[in-house]
Amino acid sequence: MDRAPLVRVLAHFTPGRKVLEFLEPHSDWLDVRFCADDDDDAFHRELPDAEVIWHVLRPLSGEDLAGAPRLRLVHKLGAGVNTIDVDTATARGVAVANMPGANAASVAEGAVLLMLATLRRLPELDRATRAGAGWPSDPTLGETVRDVGGCTVGLIGYGNIATRVERIIEAMGGDVVHTSTGDDGHPGWRSLTELLRVSDIVSLHLPLTQSTEGLLDRDALARMKPGAVLVNTSRGPIVDEDALVDALRTGHLAGAGLDVFATEPVPQDSPLLGLGNVVLTPHVTWYTADTMRRYLEFAVDNCERLRDGRDLANLVNQVGG
């Protein structure tokens, strides 16, 4: 029997044991080379032989694509393709695919985690407890922390992640309103202006595009309910970070839970790092064992399709005749 042709993959992340165990049964036809996303030397060394790139976060430029003459597919491990030069990929005949919904459960739980941690002042209380503070560590605690179940949560965007967040919040007793595109017949729909006015928590769940960049600018943040909380697990540039810092410093916003930033990794001189009313995680709400398994299932399936000459799944561009 003829041996199945190898498909050479450049995976732009560092694997854990479970990733390697998942891929081992496919090693007779799938040749996966890993490199850390901050190791550009290894990346450019492997790039010329790559037929497929499994892309995570490090931007993939047109110059990078030009250095990959064998490349046939860039597969985003996730949904957002704003870090890929899709136009150049298309011009070079390289397919680009993503994985819509694969990380929805993890990001939804991560968004709710940030809501709870911010509302309940979790990092501050953790620090106080470790420092030996008694109970209560702050006499204003009972006047400042909130239950999600007593809040109106506004979801900007209403896709796979947001609808999961909605189910969780409603199960906890909270009210949910949302924006969406062309869906103003839905009973929970509100205009952006109205959503900002009524929401105790505003949570972002939309892709970064030309129309969404800077969507929450200084004026939009000023329209938020005084004492509200902002949560962002989508993309950093959707929010004007300087304006957000000002709103947090003045107390117009009670807090923020942020997994994404305008520049990633977040610079060490960012004023966000010095604010006590901000909960920060480094773009990892998607990063769970469950999501990684779903990602690998999608990725291996598309590599099999590529090997066998079948149509690829979840393409975001059109290449070929």
C-alpha cells in the first residue's frame, strides 16, 4: 500500500503533552513542526517548507507569506483573522480558514469570570487576605461589590460567544440586553447608545474591523452608566485605552476586566497595570484543554481535506479557479 503523503505543518505555538498525544496517531501523514510565537528565528527557518500554518496570535504579514513558497493553507486557531494578511494570502493562492465557535464555551466562561472578579473586587481581596487583613478588610465592601444576578449585562455583539454568556447570566438571575447587526426584532436588542445607558456591565463580543476599531471611544465610555464595569475578551483596539484609563481613574467606571489590549503583550509601562480596579489576563480566556482539543480536531480535519484534495472547511477567502 502506498504511504499517504506527508503534510508539513508549522504550528505557531508551544505544545503541551496533551497536544502531542492527540497528534501522535496522525504522525504517519502529518508532520507538525512547532515554534514559540516569539521565536522568529525558528519561525523563518521552518517557513519555507510549510504547507500549512496553524496560526494563533503573532501577526502573519505579507512578507512572512512571501517566505513560504509551498504554503497552501493558513488555519487560524480561533475565529478572528485580523492578525493575518488575508489579501496577500489570497493573491498568492493561499487559503485562509478559521474555527468559528470552537472557543465559544471557553471565552464565554472567561468573560463571566472577569465580570465576577471585577464586580467582587477579587484581586484586591486576595492581596489583602495574603497581607493578613482581617474581616472585613474594607468597610465599604458591602456598598461596592455587586451580584451579577442584580445587574443588567449589555453584550455588544451577539454571536456564538455572546449567546453563551447570555445563558449563563440569565441562569444567575441577571438581565441581558444586546446589540447585533440587522436583528432589531429580537426582544433583547438595544441600540448601542441605549445599551450603554442601561447596562451595569458592558461586555464586548465582536470582531476587530475598520468599523469596530475605536467603537468604545471617549464619548461612548462617557455614555456608560456611572459605576458600570467594562469587560473585553474580543480585541483590544475596539476600546480607546487612554479614555478607558481616564474613566477608571475618575471613578466614572467602577472597574474593568480585560483579556485583550491595544498592544499585545501589554507593555509594562501601560497605566492599566497600575490601576487597582482592573482585572487583567494575557489573552487567554480561550486557552483551555477543551478548546485546544476542538482546535486540533478542526485543524487536523482540514489538513486531511487538503491531503485528499477535498474542499476545505470554514474558508474566509476564495482562491483558485
